[in-house]
Amino acid sequence: MADPMPVIDDLCAESEELDLLVAELSQERWALATPAPGWTVAHQIAHLAWTDHSSLLAVTDQKAFSREVEKALAAPGDFVDNGAEEGARKPPARLLAYWRAGREDLADALRAAPEGARFPWYGPPMSTASMATARLMETWAHGLDVADALGVTREPTDRIRHIVRLGVRTRDFAFGVHGLTPPFEEFRIELTSPGGELWVYGPEDAVDRVTGPALDLCLLVTQRAHRADLALRAEGEDAERWLDIAQAFAGPPGKGRTPKGAAE
């Protein structure tokens, strides 16, 4: 992506939309359980604030970020949950202020980053656009968890095009993280956007194809819905396998969500 500004703008808009959901919540509603086991609404916002802070360090203070990586390596199974737990203990007003200030500082730092800059991360280094896209993906996905806890339905917007693009680009990563050899050939992917446009990726004559709503691919690659509950269609053995393992986030495969109506 040559110009990172559009995705930074969309990241800010996504954050503002989520902010509207939580800005006036009572103490009791901050403590509502979300679909993520053990995480309340406060944990979700605290996690976003924690990751924004880590991202800001990666952009502005790489020595400090290296120390954060060392902490993560020392406790690989706990550091994400620990960050969310620490933030969730803050009074809601303090947590909101921390999240707002951090995401604003990060947006400013990304806008000021020199052309071609790359930043360290817990996985491979990231460009300015990639960093903003990853933050938008997380903000959108954790925002869905918050909305579920509050009983609110969020209407999708065409901002999810960035998440779709990330999901398509991480196809080979998803195969690799499952110990599988990625397919050599590209897939043809045709998705209908929330606005009704057709978003297309890959060669038109590809053997393996995926079609369906763009929203459903976003739900799949962020593990916010089970494939059985989505209207995605695969043609070809490799495309079928990808839809079973797709993920756009770094780290090991998650457990995902159970199908709706499945026995507890």
C-alpha cells in the first residue's frame, strides 16, 4: 500500500465508533462478560490500549519495545492476558482516558513516520500501513466482542476492506502456522462489500476460489464466527482447507468460536 493515510484514517474512525459504545457505560456494564472467556468489556478495551502502547513503542522507541519483547518471551502464554488484566483493574474513566490518549499518540506517530519505514513487532517487521491495518483489525474484532456483550448490532462498513486484504495476504501464514505447506497457486477471491461492491483478488482463471460476503471473511480470519455459520463458499481442495484454518492475527492458532446452536 503506497499511501498509509487512508488506513490510518479508517483506524481512527473505527476507534471512535467503538468509543461511542463504551463512553457512557456504568461500572456494572464495564464488568459484563464478552465472548472471550474470562474477559469483560473492560478487558477488551484494556487489551486495545495495551496493544496501542506496544505499537507506539515499536514506532517511536525501539529499545523500549525490545524490552517488551523480552517480557513476552519470558511469559509467552501470559503476557497478553496480564496486560488486559492490569488495565481492566483501572477505574473506567482512567481506562478510557488511557486508551484515548494512546490511540491518538499512535495515530500521530504513524502519520509522522518516514516513507518506507519498518517497525519491529512480535512477528516480522511491519510497515506503517501494515501496523495501522493490524490495529484496525484488532479494534474491529474486539469491538465486536464488546458489542456482543452489550447486546448491540454493529453495522459493517467498507472500512473492513483493510481486514479483507490482510486476511488474503496471510493465507500462507495460516497454512504455515498449522504445519502445512502453503499452496503454490494463488486463489481467486470474490467478496461482496457492505456497500454492495465486488472486491476481487487473485487471477480470474485460478482453480481454487472463495466467494461470499466480505464481512464473513473478516469474521472468519479474526475467529469471531465459526465457518459453519458463514456464507463463504470454497471451490477446490486447498481453498476448502484454508477456510478451515484461516487467521489474520499473529501467534498460534486460537480455539475459535463454536457453531451457533452447538451443545455447550
